[in-house]
Amino acid sequence: MQGMMMNRPLSIIDILRYASETHPRGEIVSVRTEGDVHRTNYRETMGRVGQLAHALKAMGIEKGDRVATLAWNGYRHFELYYAISGIGAVCHTINPRLSAEQLIYITHHAEDRVLFVDTTFVPLIEALADKLPPNMRYVLMTDREHMPDSKVFFHCYEELLEGCPAEYDWPTVPEDSAAGLCYTSGTTGHPKGVLYSQRSTVLHAFTIAVTQDGSLKEASRLLPVVPLFHVNAWGLPYAAPLTGACLIFPGPAMDGKSLYDLMEREKVFSAWGVPTIWLGLLGEIKERGRNPEGFGEVIIGGSAAPRSMIEAFEKSGVTVCHAWGMTEMSPVGTDGGLSSDMKALPFDDQIKLKMTQGRRVFGVDLKIVDDAGNRLPHDGVAVGELFVRGNAIASGYFNNEEASKAAVDPEGWFGTGDIASIDADGFLRLQDRAKDLIKSGGEWISSIDLENIVMAHPDVASCAVIAVPHPKWDERPLLCVVPAGERKPPKEEMDKMLLEHVAKWQLPDDVVYLDALPLTATGKVSKLTLRQQFADYKLPDAV
Amino acid sequence: MQGMMMNRPLSIIDILRYASETHPRGEIVSVRTEGDVHRTNYRETMGRVGQLAHALKAMGIEKGDRVATLAWNGYRHFELYYAISGIGAVCHTINPRLSAEQLIYITHHAEDRVLFVDTTFVPLIEALADKLPPNMRYVLMTDREHMPDSKVFFHCYEELLEGCPAEYDWPTVPEDSAAGLCYTSGTTGHPKGVLYSQRSTVLHAFTIAVTQDGSLKEASRLLPVVPLFHVNAWGLPYAAPLTGACLIFPGPAMDGKSLYDLMEREKVFSAWGVPTIWLGLLGEIKERGRNPEGFGEVIIGGSAAPRSMIEAFEKSGVTVCHAWGMTEMSPVGTDGGLSSDMKALPFDDQIKLKMTQGRRVFGVDLKIVDDAGNRLPHDGVAVGELFVRGNAIASGYFNNEEASKAAVDPEGWFGTGDIASIDADGFLRLQDRAKDLIKSGGEWISSIDLENIVMAHPDVASCAVIAVPHPKWDERPLLCVVPAGERKPPKEEMDKMLLEHVAKWQLPDDVVYLDALPLTATGKVSKLTLRQQFADYKLPDAV
Ligand SMILES: Nc1ncnc2c1ncn2[C@@H]1O[C@H](COP(=O)(O)OP(=O)(O)OP(=O)(O)O)[C@@H](O)[C@H]1O
Ligand SMILES: Nc1ncnc2c1ncn2[C@@H]1O[C@H](COP(=O)(O)OP(=O)(O)OP(=O)(O)O)[C@@H](O)[C@H]1O
Ligand SMILES: [Mg+2]
Ligand SMILES: [Mg+2]
């Protein structure tokens, strides 16, 4: 029997419409590529989004068309999120750190019709324009004054808006319509497109709003360092207006000093980003001897937060929330917030919980399975591949039948490629990516575990453990270390630390010292690059 | 173009499943009809809900069947909410304060198959059983020890659960399936059934969770005085587990003293209920000279919160949130929470805002229209009938074609029967119910406005203004006053207060003094009864 309730399609533009009425003065602060700081609010933004929608229609954009962006975190990028999905088109955010080849591939694959570009990327577009889709039009996200001379024809963003009415008659679109498109980093093969819907986006916003109840609330000041150009800045552009929280956009300046200054000036309470970013900020905090004023919470995800980082923040009074997710999950899958009884545990026990990836958010189901696909118990011991299911999780990839087929198991669960255990309280502990696990003589070694321990060495700035082929054991771990200063910490010192937590056979066979670790387009350590670099490395006892 | 995200039906049982994993120790405290206080949590409750689901199946309950409840706020009632909707059946909550005739009517109309009853209502069932549906089965919500001798055969709730496994293989049901049924009070004609769906219920829970971000969060202690037997206790049974908030259920004891004691003992932070309840509590607070410990917030809805009540709470440090809703809206439509800039306004300005019914929640659209159905501006001046639209709003009434047709306008909006203005900031101000408005010589007089002012008189305990027929003016206002003590406040004193705010022609023509006001089944002043009582009343100048 059917209920007798109205069925109104869930719709992204409704979030901003609501914020503009109920949280009209909720602030959006942006560091601009023009060099200054720009301030606006949800009410003004709603008007500009209406103007932008008119401009998009005037450019001939229709429902389902892909409109791409190549931009930092800022108010114009935020406006594009809402105007594009609001008219029923698809907002395709492009990661500017992808390789030229990948950028060319995905703009063709997505069949983007217009590309909105921050001024930073004018040289990039000039270099690539010949190879991007021939009918592509370009809009530069600035005003007339800042328009450069260029061989590429750029429309001017502010000029497009000028004269357009702020009111727009937003269409009703079915809630399963495509609304956003984001390609994975493509660490293996071509990047794959994840096609978000109106429904998945609204439900994901709700989910993180109820999960992050400490910071996603009216007038709370949030800093998304996670980029709008990758997985929707973890959903903040939707969850913040839904709850009336303020958004502080850092623009291109994401080094420790710039972030510190911005946070101090804007009294940021909660900052969201990947571990590499927080290494920079922690360095700056150490130098200045105190936290930015008002700083109370940091959300860390994208790769494993090392223990030393969690401890550094917690000891300074900043609550750490370690979260896990994927492009394919909109992205949030688990959240490391502790319940109040856990907050009463001794410091060390809390840190142990925070080193896990946390517990599932509402609407996400988790299972771990063995190689044959059989479910494994959630006992904190069994380790298997993690599968997920939920309304904000991809059912396949855009225009990629092969990858789509491989993505989902016969029961309809998405395979994450992550290897994990889940304990009886629901805490997820990622061991590794399947492709990064080290298989030594039939046993697995978790690179994340080893890295976590080595990171605590005072002379280690960052590190990565990768598998290197070995004639007898198949693979053995190699430790790559970036020293913090002049001194190269000797292997023995790190082995000693490791032996407190792992078995002797899991110790790395060798250490190499590097100036920096290669990063992926999303700011994670690129183990693929390291593996290629050390593919022929001869381990001491393997000669 | 469709998105490529999974589509998992929104499902009520998922809320409890999530709470049992993520907020396992989230408390449910219940004052029992057995006389004691019972404590459990979301994890234990999930197990009992599984058992109850097995018991329902064993009784032959199938998807879509209606299972009714006649019970106070307590953990067993809460379990029924989840078990019934979890197996795909419909939880029909019955208001025990309805008249016998109405109870008989709706059990037949709903075709209830089983009725779950609190021990309080054994005599009621014994009196009515002959006239209730012949195949109805009865379950008494208690254990074997407390089972009474009765001429009606009652199953024993705890015995039904015993031996049933805690695990249940919850079915997947389409999200627009019926899940809950609640009849309106039926102040005119037969009560009408509102049929909630799985989808509407989950979305409504999300909505109030993000709206009430001060109290709907992990470990927060909530007191739903609003009954589980009417409009889902304003959605708290869903929003609380979704956010990890604790539920303190008062059982049958809703007088000021009992509530005070319970709140003090359980450190209730946020209490939800109708104005009549708070009159009782305020009396008790006055007597004891202080608030219950930990009391910080009161949500008032169901009828207009008088100024004197709002001031009394606010002055004592309890934040008032005045909300408006309807059975047909699941029920929350607007919420009176102030944004942080408004919280900085002078006390008096804040009170003025809190006397309005607040602003729309996410997912609810409001419009006011004139008699011809034309939209009126949201300027705080124009007054018209209020229409609403949203995912948690009824599209019609269960098995009632005539009422269904009349409910919705040609654009698909639901007509509330309330007369209101909306100001530029979105604040809704209810003037009256259409049927309670006083039409005097072609002009309207708002009974709510007059009552609000008179309530502030120290000698007035409560009051109501109703329309009485008048030969010249059609209708004129009659003021019904319940004195607070011995002294009957003379009309002149109240007129003087009124004249500070309203025009002379709006003054009541006469005053009558009553011992008590008649209440509806939901604890509101029954103006219908008053109107009938004074239908032949002769106003002084109308003789
Ligand atoms: N808190 C975390 N701890 C450990 N690993 C994490 C965490 N959060 C995310 N990850 C890793 O990041 C992955 C998701 O990252 P994302 O979707 O941004 O792109 P990617 O997987 O790095 O790129 P690609 O799929 O193209 O290789 C997860 O599958 C997981 O391996
Ligand atoms: N904050 C409020 N201020 C004034 N009136 C309110 C408020 N909240 C609710 N109401 C009134 O209560 C009505 C909804 O009440 P509810 O659905 O519980 O049953 P009812 O309308 O009293 O019963 P019936 O529809 O059978 O006559 C609203 O339409 C409105 O008139
Ligand atoms: Mg990936
Ligand atoms: Mg009504």
C-alpha cells in the first residue's frame, strides 16, 4: 500500500533557496585569485546564482549538458555548483592537478560544452586548447578588469552575469537526474567518471549535517581545504548552507602559513582536508607556538591520518575527526566522531579510536568479504575487501560499461578496493588499498600500519612503504623516508619503533631517503609512482 | 540524463539500525504505567524490535496491514513504531482522548487488525470491544505479572516477544509505501486519516534534525511530552535516534509536578509540547522558585504560544522555540529558532520574533493566497490562507476521496485552513484558523491576537476568544476567561490592556468566566465546543 504524501523531487537548488531565506546573512568568504578577500552571503549568492542560470541558458546549455569547472575554492565556483545543477545540467568539476593527457581525455569523455576557469589556469588552457573539444567555450571566472590578453577567447564571468535578472524560474527535474560529475584520480588507467544525482547529493548533505553536529550548524565557521574540484569538497557546499554554517574558501593558497593567517583572521572553527595539508599547518603552528584563534576541530580524510598528527592536534585542544570516503561515495563513508562516553576515556584510548577510520554514517552500509565474496565477521580481527551500499554511492561509471560492470558485486554492493577490518563497535580500520598491500610469502603486510609508526620519529617529515619484488618472498616492504632536517634517521632507530608494534618479519627490508614524496592529483602520496621508481630496486638480501 | 548512483529506498528501520550501531548506549527512559521507571538504550531496543517483528509476523501481519496502538509515551510504544513499519505494515497511532464514537469510527475505517494497548486503557477497551472491528486482536503492553483479569482477551506483550530471535531479516519496501497512519482530531466531522510513507518519515526526521541543531545531537536529553499517539510526537522518535539524542518518555504523567520531577531527575535539556502542558510546568516552577536542573530549551507548538509564556521561560534562561505544524505535515512546518544575529537583539525584539510561528523548515514551501487563490506578497502585511507543499505533506486522506479532493489546490498545494501573514524575513504569523476567525462587519478579528494579550493579565489562568452571532455585525468576539484565583478580572482591565495593541472595534463585546476551557483530544482549547456552548449567547448591545 502506498502512503498518501506528496512526492517532490529532492533538488539541490532547494538547499540554497532555503539558506537564502533562513540563513540570509550566512557568510561566504573567499580568497580570490585576484589577490584580495571577497565576502558575500547566502542571500546575495542566491541572486547571483539566478543570474548565472540565465547566462548558462543564454549560452545554450540544456538539461543534462555537462558544464565543466577548473577552479579553486571560491564563491564563483560555489555559484557554479548551484546554477549548473539548478537548471538541470551537470556540473563537471575538473582537478587541475591531473596530467595534461588526463585533462584532455576527460573533457572529451565528458563532452563538456563550456569550461569555467580561474585566472590561474589561463596558461594551462592556452597550452591545451588545441586538444580540448573543438566546440568548447571558455569563461574566465573574473571581472573585466582582470581579463588577460590571450590567444584563447575567454568570456568574462562577471560580464555574463551583468544585466541578467536575479530571479530564475527553476525547473523541476526528476530527483535521479544527473547533477554532478567527478572523475577519480585515475591512479590506474584512465580516470573514471562518477555521476552524482540530485537525490544522492541532497541525501549526502543531510547525512553529513546530522553526523557532524558539532560544526555543521548555524553560524559555525568552516574551512573546506578539500577542493571544490574534487568530490564536492566532501559535501560542504551543500551541508553548510543546509545548516546555516559559514564557508571560508582558501582559494589557491593552501600552504601552512596562508592557511594559518586565514584561519586566524576568519576565526575558523572547523577545517577539512587531507593529511598532507595538515602537515603544513602543524609546521606553522609549531613555529608560532599556538593555534589560530577559534580553531577547534579538524576533519582528516583522503588518506590515513598518522598517529603523530592526531596527537599533535588533540594535545593542542583541537578535536580530530578522522573520516574515510571515496569519489564514488560522494564521498563520506565513515566518520570518526566519538560518542560522549568515549570522550571520557583516557587520552591514549581515544587516540587509538581516532586512528581508525571511524564508523559508518547513516545511509551507508559496510561489509567486508574474503576472496570468494563470503562475508567476514565484524570482530576487529577478520580482514577483507570492503564493499559499500547506499544512496550516495556510485552504481557504475559514466559512459564506461566495462568499469561499471566491474564496480558492483552480484548483491549490488560497490567494491572499494580497500582492505579493512570492522570491529564490534563498528569502527573501520583500513589496512591498505588492495593494490598497495605487500604480499610477503603469502602473508599481508599493511603499509599504512608501518607508515603510521615511522611518522612518529622526530626526524621523519613524511614516509611511505611500498612493495618491491623479491625473488623468495614475492614482495617485501621498502621504506621511503623524507627527513625532517639534515639528519637521516638510521634504519635501526625506525626498526626499534616498529618492533614495539609489529612482528620482526614485517620490518622493511631497506630504507631510501628522498627529498619529497610524489603526490597524486588529490594530494595523496602516489605509491604508483614510487613503485615504478623502485621497480628494479635490489633489496639487500635479494641480490 | 540519469545520475549513476544507487537507489536504495529510504527506510525507517534503517534509522534504528544506525542508532543501535553508532549510538548503542543512547538512552530511552520511560515512566511506565506499571508505576516504575524503565531504562534501555538503542542497542537493546533494536533487539527487542526484531523480536516484536517476529511476533507480528506470527500474528499474521502482512505488508500494508494496519496495526493500531493506544498508548502513552514509552519504550514499548517506540518499539511498535519501528517493528510495525519495519515489516512493511502501517503503524496506526490512536489518540485515546478521542470520543468513543470517534475511536469506533477510526478503527473500522482503518481496518485495524491488532490493537496494542497500555494498561491504562483496559477499561476503555472493555467498554468498546463490542463495537470495535470483530476480528480485532488485543495485546496488552505489559508483562505477565501485570496482566489484569478482563472479559476481553488480551495477549501479553512481553510474552509475545519471549523466545523470538532478536535478529530479523528486514524486508526492502518501496520508499513510498505507507508506514504510519494518524487521524486528525476531527474538530469538524469525522477524523481524517493521514498516511505517512517510509520516505516522508525519513525525510522529515532529517529535516528536524538539521533544524533543531541545538538539541538534536548525540547524548542530548529530550522530553517528548507531545504524544506518540498523535503526529509521531513531532518526529522525535525518528530524529532522536538519527542523531543519537536520548529520549525521556513521561508515560501518562503530564501534570506540572510529575514533569518537573522527571525533568530534574533525568536532566532533561529540551522539552517538546503544547502550551497547555507548559502552563502546568510553569506553575510548578513558580512554586519551587527555580527551573529543573539542566533545562535549557522548550519547543512549543500545536497552538499559539502566548507572550506571557514565552517571556516566563526566556526570563528564566530557557530558550523558547515556537513552532507550527499539522498532522498533515508529519507535522513540522515552521520553526522559531533565531539566527545568531537575532539572538543579539534587545529582549523585547526577540520576544516579538518568538511570538511568530517562525520560519519554514527545509523541504516545506509556504504560500498565502486570497479567496480567489491568487498569491499574496510575503510582506508581513498581507493576510491570506496558508498553503504548503513538501515531501512530508499529505497529498490526500486515507480512503476518503471527498476530503482528498478538497485538500489540495490545482497547483498541488495543501490548504492548511490557517490564516496567516509571512514577512520578508520568512517569519510566519498565524492569525487564526479560518474557522475560528471572527468576521465583524466584513472585517476580520484575530482571536489569537486578543488571547495573547489577555493571557498576560495576572488574574487570568487561560482564555479563549470566540465568535458569537450578531444581528448587525454578523459576528462579534466573546472573551471566555478562566480566572487564576478567586478574583474575576473585570472587563475594563482587560480592555485597557487590549487597547494598547488593537483598535477599539476589535474589543470583545463581553466576558464570561469559566472554571476551565474545554480541550480537544490533542490538548488544545476546543473552540468548537465553546462556540456550541455560546451559540445562543446574547451580547449586551445585540439584544
Ligand atoms: N581516512 C582514510 N584513511 C586511509 N585511506 C583513505 C582514507 N580516506 C580515503 N582513503 C583512501 O582514498 C580512497 C578514495 O580516494 P579518492 O576517491 O579521492 O581517489 P583515489 O581512490 O585516490 O583515486 P583512484 O580511484 O582514481 O585511484 C579510498 O578508497 C582509500 O583508499
Ligand atoms: N504554533 C502554533 N500557533 C498557532 N496555531 C498552531 C500552532 N501549531 C499548530 N497550530 C494549529 O494546529 C493545527 C494543526 O493541529 P493538528 O493537526 O494537531 O490537529 P487539528 O488541526 O487541531 O485537528 P483537526 O484538523 O481534526 O481539526 C494547525 O492547522 C494550526 O491551526
Ligand atoms: Mg579510488
Ligand atoms: Mg487540522
